[in-house]
Amino acid sequence: MSKKEKKAPRSSSMPTALDQARDELFSHILRCGVLEAAPEHQKEWMDDTMQYIADRYPDLGADELGRVRVLGERFCQPVVKHTTAAEVVESSTDESVEGNAEEPETAEATA
């Protein structure tokens, strides 16, 4: 029978203070309903929460706190850009004009 090779145990990596601060900020954003708030309220909330994060994680420098804030602000932004009805109509008419221009060429090519 073959012997099972013993592998070195996986070392679990401890999250850094930056990782913990980021995760805590994301958790606060979700729990406090910041995603549904108006942009000016999001900014005010972010200012207050970043003060709290700075107090809670004194090991983080100004650069790291800035990175956490940027990540939090990006997390609050919508994933998909919302378009207006006029933009949707313009894009659909542009596609139909392009489609009509190509049809006669195709018909002539087959004739």
C-alpha cells in the first residue's frame, strides 16, 4: 500500500488591521442603510463613521484610512449606471438606423 504523504498544515492568514477596518465599514454600510441614503447624507455618515474607524483602529495611518474611505465610497455607489428614458430611446433609434442602412446592401449582394 502507498503511504500517505503528510503535508504541512495550512497556515491561516490573520487579517490585517486594514482588512478588518474595511470589513467593519462594509458591515456598517449594510446595517445602517447607507446605500439608500441621499449622496449628501452618505458623505455626512461616512465622515462620522471614518472618525469612529480611526479611533477603533489606531494602527492605521492617514493613507490607510484614506484607502478604507475610498473603498467604502465605492461600495456605496450603484453597480449599474442608471440611464434616462431619452438615452434609451436615442440608443435604440441609432441601432435601428444602422440596421436599416445595412439591409439594402445585403439585399443587393444576394441579387
